Amino acid sequence: MRLVIARCSVDYAGRLTAHLPIAPRLILVKADGSVSIHADDRAYKPLNWMSPPCTLKEGTGDDVGVWTVVNKAGEKLIITMEEILHDSSHELGVDPGLIKDGVEAHLQELLADRIETLGDGYSLIRREYPTAIGPVDILCRDADGATVAIEIKRRGDIDGVEQLTRYLDLLNRDPHLSPVRGLFAAQEIKPQARVLATDRGIGCVVLDYDALRGIEDDKLRLF
């Protein structure tokens, strides 16, 4: 991973245009080819980014200090450096990935094994479907053959919805899978998370752990 702190401006040209005026920012260039620009706020969310696969070209001659990032759709992220304050690279190696707690891992296993509880005609594609930003808990198809990405949590909050949103953005770029809709599944979903999911067109499902284990009281509710 390469970390650059610089006074820079950023211009995006693609489906729309956007401009970030000159200011100190953190630029992350990851081994997967992604480039993201961060301010000193907004938690983990970048100001602008280019998801992989993409190419980074650093300008020379008259264009020195100008970085051009281009993705496979031809969209461009142009970063113009006024002053580089820090530039370092670090080899992080292969990440072992997020280890879910026992309940979340078992919920994923149970739901994948009983995917039809989501509705007639549902079929499993794969558990832990790999993407460049991490594995999707469950990828499946509904009765109409449409792709559905499912994120599973023990307690569903806004961070889980944001995580699923990032997966959906990436999966919908794959013509073999798109259109992909999202389903946020948890034993308990906080009201704020439900509102955000609904606003983004993501469905919510409340999971009953005992019911999925085959105990008598079947309370799986789909909203």
C-alpha cells in the first residue's frame, strides 16, 4: 500500500463531473489497484475514489505532479499535486479477512443451507463470494433468476448497510451478475439501519437463530 499526504486538487470525469479544490489530503493506492482520496474526517469514507481494476499514470515533463487514474469504463480521476508532504509504501501481505463471531458465522452457514426460507425459488450461488474489497456473506438468486447479495450481522446497524452498499457497487459492475440487489439480514436491525437500507433499495430480513436451527418456533420475517 502506498500512502501519500499532499496538498492537491482532484477532478473526476465520468458519469458526472466533480471537483475537490486544493487542500491537504491523504491518498491511498492499494495493491488491488484502487485509489482513494481522504480528508481528516468522514471516518473511513473517502472524498473520491476509483475502484479496481484501474491504472495510475504519474505525469512527467510538463505534467509532472499530475496523476491520472483511469478505470475500465474510461472514467478518470485526475489528482494535481501542489506539494507532497509524505510518500511511503508498505507491504501488508495477504489479509486473513474479517473473522465473524460464532453466532454470525453460524447464521451464515444456516441461512446458506436453508436459503429457500427467503422465498420459493431461491438458490445458493456461493457463501463468502470473493470481491476485491472482501467476501460477500452469501450470493444467491431469487425465483426470477436475479442476483441477490446478502450481508449477515448479529445486530444490524448503519455500518453493516454501508458495507453491503460497497459490495453492491462493485458487484453491479460485473455484467455476469448485474443487476444485483441487496438483502441485509440480522437477528436485530436498528431503526436507523432499516431507514438507510430502505433509502438505498436494500431489503431487510430479521433472522430467528433458533428457527434456522430447526427449533419449533419459526419466526423468520422478511420485510
